[in-house]
Amino acid sequence: MEERLQKILSGAGVCSRRKAEEYLNQGRVQVNGRVAVLGEKADPQRDRIEVDGMALSQPRRHTYLMLHKPRGYVTTLSDEKGRKTVAQLVADCGVRVWPVGRLDMDSEGLLLLTDDGELTHGLTHPSHEIPKEYHVQVTGDVAAALPALSRPMVVDGEDMVADVVEPLGGQNLKITIHQGKNRQVRRMCAAVGLTVTRLVRVREGELRLGSLKRGAWRPLTEREVQELLHEICK
């Protein structure tokens, strides 16, 4: 299948898309012996693509994992403070993967990890507005806070909005957001007088946590990967 050369180079791990554009403008990329230009497409299965005279290796298959992150783990590959990291939970997956987005140390639930830079960029870029659903346990007057929590608000100088706020009974709420600002759900709740005592991400896009046990991980199915790709191509 033909794709833009900058996407092919990025997918093969040669460089980022932005750097690939520079390579193309500098005449460093050839397709079938001819200097390629920016905007050109090629099929890596059919065409010979070279960068600085070196043939491009075939794109490797990426790894996509879903982890049920427990509390007490930081969403990084390593931590200078010696805290437990999500990388330790997926160390036996066989490849080096990194987290897509973040869940703070006190939060739990669905966390994606991959070695696919293009997917990571797509899912974390604000323009794609991937919805994320959380089940939130709080203290405080839920009934009084709901109207304000359901409206756009400004918290610490930042515009924030929840797409969905629904009571789940008792001191529990379902909150769906697409902005992904730092600790957004906790900060919005605090702004209306609620304190979050437990926060679990149960959905990202069409991908759901389901019955995956806390601390466990599994590979995504091919269908799930395609659904994520569809999300960022909307």
C-alpha cells in the first residue's frame, strides 16, 4: 500500500516525520534510484527506498498492550525517586514499550503501552480529542456539585470541560473527558467541592478495560488496534 515517504521513514524507525521532511528537502531520500520529493508516496513492499544510499529495512510489526495500572505506580519507564513504574509491570512482554499518555500515581485503570511512535502521537495530540471514561469515587455533596461539574469551568486559569458527568449511585460518578489536561478530573472535582478518593480509567476511545485484573496486561487484538487507528484518522 502506498503511503507518504515521511510516514514510511517514521514507521521504520529512521526518524520522526518532521525530520523525514528535512531529509526529503535535502535530497537524501531515493525511491527506485530516483531522488524523491516531499509529498511523494511509495509502497515499502514494492519500492526500493534508500536514505543516504542505505536501503530501508521493512517496517517491523509493532507491539500494543493494555495494562490495568494499579495505584502506587508512576507512568514512566524509570523514576529517579525509586518509585515503582509501569515498565516493571510489562517487563516480560519481550520488547521495549512506553506508555501512551499518563495516569497519575494514585489513579488506576486502562493504560496503553506501545512501541509505535505514530500511534502514540495520534492518541496524545489534542486535535484528535480521544474520549476517556473514568469511574470516580468522591467525598462531598455529589448532588450539589453535579450541575457545576457538568458545565465548562476555569481551573487554575485553564478552560476545562467534561463531556459526560453521570451519577453511578452513592458517592460514585462516571466522568468522560477528551481534553486530557494534567490531573483534570481531580482538579475539576476539587473545584466544585468534591475530593476524589478513587479514580479508575475504564475506557479510551472504543477500547474498554473490561475484566482485566489489576496489575495484569494483555496484547490488543487486531480489531482493537484498527479501532484506535480509526480514532486518530477521523
